[in-house]
Amino acid sequence: MIRFKQQRLALKIWLLSLVGSRLKAATDRPAIDRFDIFLLAIAWGNIGYAAGISYLRHVGDRVVNSKGPILECGSGATTLLIAMLTQNQKRDFVVFEHNLAWYRHLQLILKRLGLNHVKLIHAPLIDYGDFRWYTPPALDLKHPFELVVCDGPPGSIPGGRYGLLPIMGKQLSTTCLILLDDTHRKAEQHIITSWRQQRCLRFNRMGYLGSYSEVEFC
């Protein structure tokens, strides 16, 4: 069983390395090839469904066409995609992950792939009263975040992804773009409504049935 897991991990690393090589060339293009995204999903082992592929591609396109620090809340295939696209760029990429086992797994994958520029942080969830969110670490950044990929915490956590704005709002630039996943769900729609009570926001629902959205400050 252990040998099988090792072989499966080795195969995953090989496939992800192949994807990484292809994506290096993508940084010179304004849009990511859908085939590369599909390869990434296969290599990662979570093909998902069409909307998931669409979201991954959209994240990739936004990374390629943006500058400045990137924050990701929650980790997974998007983490690898962003890491591969920013590997040769001098920009900060910070990732919050609350699940220790998953954090260690992803840390191993990133190390095997040589994606050492990623600041993957184990940030346990803590109680903020009406919601739970990540423990915000002390970040030494020269500039505020220009792009946020918000995939966590899970919707089963009280408040879900709501904590991003009240906890990290001061570290987001005025031109920051937030990519919020799963906005076809009522919980995420409620989060956007709650955010708009705090700040002037513009949001644009995208993807199949509005499965993800772009959120910007007015």
C-alpha cells in the first residue's frame, strides 16, 4: 500500500511538472489554453465539472493579466496554477490553509515541484464572534494585495468566506480584484450582500449559472 501511494505521488508530480512546463509559456499570452487547465485538473486528480474548469482558467487569466501580490484563501488546484504562473515573477503569493494535514500535503507537492516562492501558511480558524476565519499572520509585504482568490474557509464553517473583508480589508489595495468562488450558492450571495454594507462594491457574476464572481471596490 505504501509503495502504491509513493508511485501514485511520483506520477502526480511528473504530470504536474509537465503542466508547469507548458504553463511557463502561457505567461506571454493574455489567455490560458483550456487544454492546459484540463491537464492540470487531471494531474491534480480532481477533474470536477465544466464550471470548475472554467473557474480555473479564469483564475489563470487574471493572474497573467495582473501585477502585484496575490492572496489565496484555501488551497488546491488553483494554488498550483497560480504558483506555476508566478514562478519566474518577482511577486508575493500568499496562501492561507487551515487544515494541517492538507497544508502538509500541499507543502510536499510544492517542494517537489520546486515552487519555493509560494508563502503557504498554516492559519488555523479562530472565533471572531459572529464568524470564524483564519488566524491572520504577520505579513511583510511591500505592497497591498492586488488579487485575491477566495475559495475558503469551507461553507460549512460559520460565516464561510465572509471574514476576508473585515479581517484583511486594510491589506487589500483600492484596485484589488477578488475572485469569489461558488456564488451560485445562497451563502456566498449573502456574503457579498454583507460586504456591500461595509464598503462600496461592484460585482459581476460569471461562469455557469453564476458559479463564481469578480468583486471590486468602487
